[in-house]
Amino acid sequence: MQVRIDGRRYNTDKAYRVCGRDNDRTRADFQHEEVCLYRTNRGEYFIHGEGGAATAWGFEDDNGSRAFGAGIFPVGNKTAAMIADAMKNSHRIRFERHNDWIGSGRAEQDPNGDLVVYIGSVSRFVPSAE
């Protein structure tokens, strides 16, 4: 998948895959979620995620129904390090979508010790034809 965000191209086929994980559910499951952290040739990080209708990656389609969705979101070095550490050590990561929040992702630990990563709207990004 590739998209342009603020004039920069993010391409999962050309970037280095740092780490990733899925939740062992099938793609047909509304709870399916798969997320990977990538590093571009420019040294910038981004996450690519996809998931069923009941996940943060799902979106509302033209009929008002929730559907499977995917997206790419740039993240800063600190957030990338937190995601990589959580994936390496099998810590729980929760992705939360905020339709009004657009920009590089941010992450924080919640009171239970889970890593919460905030992402923008999945429907904001249109795949690039390039």
C-alpha cells in the first residue's frame, strides 16, 4: 500500500518493515487487526494497519455500515520506539482512532500498562496511483 501524506510518499513495498503483529483472527472477523511498523529510506517511521469493522481501522462506508479498513499513519521516533518495544516484548497495544486528530501518531501508556496509539481518520488517506 502506498499513500501521499503532506507531500511525502509512504510505501509499504519500498520501506523497511521493522516489526509487526496480528491478533490471530481471520480477515473475515470483525475484530481482525494487523499492524506493522515501517522505516522509510529517509529514516521516517510510519505504521500500516488494517482491521475489521469493529477495530480502529474499520470505517463507515457510504451506506452508513462499518466496514474493513486500512491506513498508513506517520509516527515520530519516540512513538516508533514505543511501538517496537511493545511488539518485541509482547505487550498489549491498543489503537484508538480520533477523526478530529490528524498528524503524526502519538502514544502513551494507560493505567493498565497497555500502550495506546492514537491514529487519525482511516478514510482521510487516498491510495496514490504512483
